[in-house]
Amino acid sequence: MKEFSYRADNAVIALESPSHYIWDCSVIYAEGKYHMFSSRWPRELGFGWNWVYNSEIAHFVSDKPEGPYTFLRVVLPRRGREYFDGMNTHNTCVRYWNGKYYLYYMGTTYGGPVPSEEQSPERNVEVWNRKRIGIAVADSIYGEFVRQDRPALEPRGCQWWDCTITTNPAVAILPDGKTYMIYKSRSHAGATLKLGIAVADRPDGPFTRLSDEPILAMEHPDMHVEDPFLWYDAQRKKFCVIAKDDSKNGHYGVTGEWGCGFYAESDDCIHFHIPEDPKVFSRTVHWADGTTTQQGNMERTWVLFDQAGQPAYLFNASGAGPIPYSFEGKTYVVAQKFEKI
């Protein structure tokens, strides 16, 4: 029996914007509606590196979990270069605990002009290295998300594997408030991306590293994983992850197919077991209208659970065009319904 015995099918476009590129999402049911938090930036700027320069986090709503979602407001706009997240917000993870909503995200700041065209590789790497995880808290899903003025977790010194950035937060809050956060980093430009784990007694921190070493680390230098989604299965007492199977230089990682989502689980959120048949989804998408496409990307995974605590919907960022990161001017969020197998 598979550890994760669900398959994703009957895909629809949950969110698309005529004016903006859409990338990543997190979804929560609250106050009678489904709420999606997603990153976006103006389409006329192009895709490229604008997710690290010109992104903002917006709030969308729907009456149905699969959408379509409609724009409600911008929740994390620019707020000034003096803040670590003052010029750019991206990469959402929304959670609820004890009457409050917690929005985890990545932010950057930078000097110089705000880009309206492609920048030099040197500037791109400089700004990329400024990525830090932030936390914003609201009393209502419709309320103001108040940001902390310092990152939730800083990079460490150059002797460590995670000395460049902290980004891609994936968060699980236990019933008592103890909070586990997976983050992404690397040691230098071009190095393999790796995932770390931090923990806090409360959802708003402070966070400390649970392990000095990365989790889900691969022995082969061309194998790495990213875009994790983390949850805690209280019934089985397991930490569960669905992550993107990433690779470079022609090496195809855990599943043998670049860009798939695979499942892993752990007793302590440090040591993860990857089952023999770990694939949860691939870039081959079966749509609700009966068509099938090969997507260039399916990433920034989010899982929405039903009231019984079972996986109900899978969300991924994707876009037009079969070649990775070549979106022909259009990106969107794909929703797929989970079916038990």
C-alpha cells in the first residue's frame, strides 16, 4: 500500500489574471469562503526575474475550493527599502491557529532603480541573495496582515550550507502551537539547493534550527528538491511532505521525471523516509474537459484538506507552454481534485 494513497485528477484553472503573472498559492477555508494568497506582478514586465524584484502578495476569494478565484486586495505591497521585505514579497504559506491567521512568505529589498526590463546576471544574483522569510499576522482573514520587521530566520555564517538565503517557507502548526518550518538555502551561487528545518514554540516565532544539517538531502550533487508542502498527520503522528523533484545536468532525481511531486514522511521532521513509489503528481495533466497536456512546470505545491482532515485538492503554479519557464505570456494556478486509490 502506498504511504500517500491519492492521485490528482480533473484539473481546472483555479486562478488566472489578464493583467498579471501569477505564481505560487496557498489556500484556506475561512469565514464561509475559500481564500487564496498568491504572488503576482504586471504581465507587461515579463516573467524572467521579476518574481524577485516586482512581486506582491494578493488575496483572492471563491465560493468553491477549485475556483475560479477573484481578486480581493493586495495584502503585502512594497513598504520601503529599509525593510528586509520592503521592495518585494513572494512565495505564500497561510496557516490558522488559535484565532489568528499567519502568512509566511519571502521578501527582498534592493538598491538602485526598480527594474522594468531584464537585469544583469550579477544584479539578479545580488538581489536573489537578499531573500528572507517573513511572517505577517491577522485577526481576521479579511483583516490587515501585520508584518514583523525582522526576518523569521536569518542565514548562518559561511561555514554552513545555508549562508546565502532563507526562503520558500513550508509550515506545519501543531495543536499546541509548536510550529515547524522548512526553508530553502544553499552555500553559494550555482550550488545545489537544499532544505533545512526550524522550530518555534509559537507560530510567530522565534525560530531556531532543529538540525544543523539539511533534510531530504541527496548524495548525488545534481539531485535536489524544492517547493515543499508540509503538514502533520496527528492520527499517524507523522510529518508529511510533498516536494518538487528537481535536478540539473540531466540527472532526474527521486522519480526519474523532472518536476514531479513526490511524497516523504518523518517521525521527527528531520529524518524523512521516501517510499518505493513516491510520485504524487507529474507535469502531465488530465483536465476536467477530457484533454491532456504536458505542462512546462507544476510547482509551489499546496494541499487543501477537507473537514475530515483528508487531502481534497492539489494546487500548483503552472502556465502556457510545454518548455519549463517559457510561459508564452500567461501563468495560472492549477487545481486538481484528489481521489483515493
